[in-house]
Amino acid sequence: LNPNATNRPQDSNNWTNGFHPDEGSTFIKMIGNVVQSKLSYAQGQSRAYEFNNWKRKSDMIAVDGYVDGNNNQNGGPRITYNNYKSEDRIWPVKGNEIVLNSGLTDEYVHMIPKSL
């Protein structure tokens, strides 16, 4: 996650969240994700996972994934969060397999313009 891919100056009030279930979200499972984030321009505001206790958020799970930082907010009721952390982004084999097998399957690659 890089909210500022152009490296232009940003307003520190710009919040950027990777996984941000909106108000009223419940019973969402996020299993087996690898999240590398560059959210430092708004420290304390930008989060890879935001399961805050705001307007009926509850009962969500983020487990068996791999993250590179502590930028999470998990204050909602009945939140289960358990991911492997490596600030150096050195994942166990299973984490690397997720990365290597991510993206479009071969049958959909033709939909992406060659210019990309």
C-alpha cells in the first residue's frame, strides 16, 4: 500500500487505510493476505487494518496474514487479529507463496492493456 506513489508532498491530515471496513460492517473474514505498507507520512492516522469501534463495526477477522508494521487499529468489538509481523518483510515460505501466487490468473491477463 503506497498512498503517495508519486512522492509529492502530502497533507498530514490525509488518512489512508489499507483494509477499512466501513461503518456497519460485520462478519468479514480477511485470511491470508500479505500487506506491505508505506503509510509513514501520516503516522498515527494511516493504518493497514482499521477495525475501529465506530458506528456498529464488529465481529471481523484478519488472520494468517503477513504485515510489516504496527499500524493497526483494532478497537471494535469481537475483532480477531493475528498476523505474522516482519518489519524487514522476510516472510516464512507460506507468506512468499501468497505473494508469488497473487494477481490475475492466466485466463484474465489478456484484459490488461500491454501499455501497463
